[in-house]
Amino acid sequence: MALDSPSVDLDAPSELPRVPFPSAADRLVPPADHDLRILWRCLSAAVLVATCGLVLWVLEPSLLLRNTTPNGGDLGAHVWFPAYLRDHLLPHWRVAGWSNDWFGGFPAGQFYFPIPALVTIFLDAFFPYNVALKITTAIGPVLMPAGAYAFGRGLRMRRPGPEFFAIATVFFLFFKGIATNAAAGTADSAIQFNQRIMGGTLVSALAGEYSFSMALTLALFALGAIAYSVRTGRRRWLAAVLVAATVLSHVVVGMFLGVGAVIIVGLALTVRYHRPLRLLRRASAIGGVGALLTAFWSLPLVTSFAYTANMRYTKITEYKGYLLIGEFTWIYVLALVGIVFMIVRLDRAALTVMLLTLTFTLVFVFWPELGAWNLRFLPFAYLGLFLMAAVGASETVRVACGEFARLWTGPAPLASEAYDYSATHAGRTYRRVLSAALAVVLLVVMVVGVWFNAAHKGFIPFWVKWNETGYENQATPNDPHWKENAQKQYADYRALIDRLANLPPGRLLWEGGPLLDAYGTPLSLMLLPYWTNGRIQSFEGLYYESAASTPYVFMTVAPLSGAGNASNPVRGLEYRGIESFDIGVEMLRALGGRYYLAHSETAKTAADASSGLRRIATVPMPTHDPAGPEDWNIYEVRDAALVAPLTNEPVVITPRAGSQAECFHLPAASAPGPELDDWECAAAGWWSDPNNFTNPLAAGGPASWRRATADQASRFAPRTLLENRVSDIRVTDDRIRFDVSRPGIPVVVRTSYFPAWTAHGAKGPWRLTPNLMVVVPTGTHVDLRFERTTTEKTGGLLSLGGLAGLVGLVVVDVRTRRRRNAQNPRMDGAKVTGDPPNRPPSVPGTTPDSGTDEATIAVPP
């Protein structure tokens, strides 16, 4: 052919372009092929079965189903609340109400989370109570990998990202704190201890933080549901239910959920084909209904939060020790890889995880000393780090397997050679090889992850056995291996409980200490009300923050305990020692205590010499093991009464907050110490000096009572009251009734003050130091009742509105689905979605291979 022929293009390239390969549809995982979709569903199921099954296996199902009372750490005292809720509160259609069992009375359920207890009660219909409670403690850890998978799926994480999320969560669950040895310093040991109780991990759940674990699992499911519902407009009712369940399981985890939801919605607003107002309406519907569903509990909690105890946990400032962990080196590397892929691909799913991790790392660092301890936010930073590492691992595997599939299939031909090239066949081969390679790698990673965690369980199996075999796992006398076999001195424990159960009803203060761990937990005697059906109440209880009387109870415990046996958990108070034993007896009487229980020789010697106590029994221990108390002495407090006349008229004070040094009038050179709020500053300082006990201070009262500041009141001459006599005292769950001989003379009711108490036949009640009640009878008969407050009623009405909103979301969802199905019938197995038809396939993070399960046909919403 001649060079000047018009059919020859002199500017044509020397090599023609190749056929585009692989296509976007070929890179889709899982692909549209029916058999490969089934493969991916099986893979996902296998990963969830393996990861959740590993956690369940470690928790030993045979022990979970054994009818023994769980113990160990806080769990040994958690036994009380679900049973009290079932037997005392729910019959009155309440999830929060008064209980006399702990702290000299407190609002049970008002400041603790109802969902775990309600789950236990539900399971109690099918299993024995002990088994129901143990299953409840296992639900959160066992289902957490599934929650992480759902989170990844809701974010449309590129596969196999969601599966890697589940595997990474197992590594988080099995984190047992930094490694230490015999040469480890005090700082490292403290870090390890705190990491074991921070919440979220398996060891934290075993230590008693099972509500946190359940809430975190629910939060992961909720975040996935929010991402899906905001994007598609579907199943908003499910997202709202999960939001409410998370908040009702743990408020701190609810904060994690709130931050995650804001990030998800904020990033969704940056997608150009999304309509901002529509997204905001969807998010508002989910958040609004979810919040309303919690109102029956959350609104009273917020409005009465001033009547909680502030433990004033010391803010953790050893950031390097908590955030730079040697065992996490490979996690940090993979997380950095994930960040690189996130930046290159502009992936919103990975960005969501990174922002969550960064946010809660900063919260942990900058959170001030408020009611919540900054340690509580650390689990979210750790979990986010593991999930970010899963992003890095998933993307690395995806790229490697994609390149392998491309090399296996071979290069696409030149355009001139395409006549003998089957794009359909090549695409099918690529998809099969890619899926097979990813499946093999995923299964290998799953097996290695399961094996690694199973091989590095450490002490977890022992903790599981210790907890789940329960109080009843009895040791034989003088058994040297009782602790290694997770046995407890149950015969000793039972002998003490049975003896106390035969006493007349009353409140009891007991001497604690590490020896009580021989019964299963140092908190074992907190279950006195549980074992005695409320006949004997314990001053110490588990939910310290739930009672405003907590500081004064522990200030009373301190002088009545031998060396090392008082926990003194509330920071910022002044605690006396055993040398002030008689002052402790006066405190106990002033709190309405009837019995005192001692086991140390020091305390028993002091009690025997005290004129304020009378020994009524000695309970020898059948096991006689030196690891536990040898015997117990039971004492009765002389002149103890739950309601008593006052000697002097109270002074109404205007309290003010102050430092520990100011509140306790310490020398000027003393360190200021933490800040106490207004009432606690006045009451704790007053309570520390027994000379004040006959001159009480009140937060309110009749106009005839004198008014002053706390400092001024201490200089007032007392006003002596006329003699009065109290009789016929009757106490039930929510009522205190008594008679007086002289109306108009104030009397002290030695039960914790709470604003829900109302007086009939008397004026008041008003708050009286340290946290008791004072009333002025207007007749000879007084009836105090714990009644529903206006806030509680309002919260209940709002929750009914939330239920109506939930029904509305379900109805809208059903109607919308029917309308879409009618307008767009399914074709060839394709799925109809709510995304608009003009979605550009090149939008970062939303390409066809960004995690969709099926080929989609987009339709207008």
C-alpha cells in the first residue's frame, strides 16, 4: 500500500490501546455471580461463627449453664439488682425505685443501667436466675465480633473489611493489659490493673463491667444501622431501638455512640449526590425516637444527678504508658497502612473509624476530673486502633489478591487482537480467582487469629472458672489447692449468712478486707440483703455513685475496720483509723445501723471494749482456713433507731463548694486536695467531728429555724428541743411510718435523703447532715412515701411518645418498601436501593466495589 494512501494515519500510535480489564464490576467483592455471592455469604458466616464461637468457648458454656451464683470482683455483688428489680420494682411498674438494702437507703435503678437487668429477668423466664445472669454477662463479649462486622457492613466497608473487623475485635477482647513481670514498677502495675477494669474487654467483663461490654456491642450494631438508615432511609426504627438500648445499657458508651453518629452523618453530608436535608431528617428521626425511648429513665437521671456520689477518680496522666504499648507495635503499623489507603482512596468508611479513634484518644487525654473517669474512654481508642489495623490489613490483602487475580487471568489483548478475546470469560475468571484468593487469605487470617488468641488466653480461663463456678464451689477443710481449683470457703460463708438471717431485721456494717476474697469476692457480704430477703441490709453496696450517702458510709467504715481492711474509695475525704473506734460506733448509730460485724482481732478487741456495742453472737468458721476469716463476732448497737427525736433544733445552711482542705478545716500548709461540691463540703466536714452530731445542719426547714453559712452555724448556741417520743416504726420498700408523742417537734429519719420522698402528717422532709431526713410532725402519725416525681412522670409520657414514633417509623418503612417494590420489581436477582439514579460511580468510597452486596438498580427515593 502506498504511503500516501488515505487509509493510513501517519499520527497513529505504534501500539493500539488494550481492552479495559478488569472492569469495575469485576473488581466488585462480592461479585454479582450467584455462586460467588453464596461463597462470600458462607465466608462471612464462617468468620462470625469462628470469632463469636471462640469467645463463647473461652467462657465455657458448661459453666455458664451451671446453676451456681456467679461471683468474682464486682460480679459477685451485681447478683442483687436484677432480683430486686424483678421482685420489688417491676411489680409496681417501675425500673427505678427505693431500696433499703444498701447505703442506708438509695434510689435503686435510678443511676444504674436497666437493660442488662431486664435481659436477665427475661432470660429468668427460661433458665434459673443464676444461669440467666451468667448468660447476660456473656452476651456482650460473645456478640461483639458480630457487632463490629455489622458496623463495617453499615459503613459499606470494602470487603473483606467487615470480616477483618470481626477478627480484629477478638484481639481487642483478649487484651489483658500491658505485660508486666516481677520487676515491673508500680506505674506499670497500675496501668495493667486499670486496663483490666476499663471496660469492653473480656477481662473487664469478668471483673464486673459486663454492662459496658453489652453496651459497646449494641453501639457497634447501632452505628452500622445508623449508617445504613441515613444512607437509604430504611430500617430507621431498628437504628432508633439500638440507640436507645445502648444508652440504657451504659451512658459512657452512649457518648461513644453519639460521637460516632455525628461523624457518620457529617461524612454522609459530604457526598455530592446525597440531599442534606433528607439525610438530616433521617438522622433526626433516629436520634429523636431513640432519645424519647430512653426518657423514662434518662430524664430522671439528668434532673436528679446532683444526688449521686462523686468518687473523684484521679485523672490518668501517664498518656505514654497507656497509648504507646509495646505489644501493639504491629497494630500501629497496620493502622498506619490503613490511614495511607484511606488517604489514597478517600474512603469514608476508614475515615469514620480513624476519626472515632482520634476523637476518643483526645478525650482520654483532655477529659477533666468530672463525674466520669477518663479511663472509661480508653477502650474506644483501643478498639478504634484495632479496627484501623483491620482496615490496613484488609486493603493490603485486597490489593495483593487483586494483582494475583490479574496476573492469573493474563493481560488484556490489544484492540486489534480483541476479535478472539472473550471479555465475559476473562472477567468471570478474574472474579473467581479474586474471590478464591481473598477467601483463602481470609480463612488463614481467621484461623491464625483464633489460634493466637486461644493460645494466649493467659489467666482468663481461671477467671472464668472462678466466676462461673460461683459461691457454691466449696473447698474442703485445709485444702491447699482450693484457690487453684477456683473453690471458695462456701461452708464458712453459708454459716455466717444463716446466723445473720436469724437476727431481727436491721442494717449491718461489716468489716471488709482481702480475706473476704476466700468467699469469692471481697464484696461478698454486699449480698446480705439478697440471701436474707431484705431482712439484713448492708451499708456497703456496689453502686457507689448511686447514693449520696456513700461518702459518709465509708467514713464510718474506716474507724471500725482493722488495718488494711477499709477500702476508703471516695477520694477527697478524711478517714479515721481503728484508734477512733468509739467515734465510728457513734457514726454507725447516727446512720441508723443496728449491727456491726467484725473478723480481725484488732476490731473485735475494740468492739468488745466499746460501751456502745453488745456482742450477741460468735460465728466460728467450719473450714478454718487461714486464707479466710477465722470467725466472726456479731454486735448490736445500743440505742439504735431508724427514727429518733432530735436534741437540738437544726440550723438551715447555705452550703458552698470548697477544696478538701477547706471543707475539713485542715492546716493552711496542707495540700488543697480535690474539690467537693457544696452540700458534701459542709456535710463531710460536719461528719468528721463527733462534737457536731447533736447540732445538725439542714438544707431547708420551717421559717422559725435559724439561717447561716456552715461556718457560722458551728458558732451558734444550740436551741434545745422539748422531749419527744417516737414509737411504732414500720418500714417497707417505699414507706416509713411512725408515731410521735409531741407534734411540732422535729425528728430525724435515718434514711438517705432523696427528693422523691414526700411527707404526710408532717412538714418536710428536708435534707439533714450528713444525708438523712428531718420532718416536723403536724400530728401524731407520720407517713413518708417514696413517690413518682413530676420528672419521672414526664419521662414516662415522653417514652410513650417515643413508642408512638417507633411505630410510625415501622409503618413508614413498610409502606416505602411496598411502594418501591411495586414501582421497581426485582429483575435478575438485583436489589433495589434508595440511592438516586444519577449516582456517579467514581465517587470515592462509593464505587461499585466499595462493599455493596449485590448488583444494584438505583431508583428515586
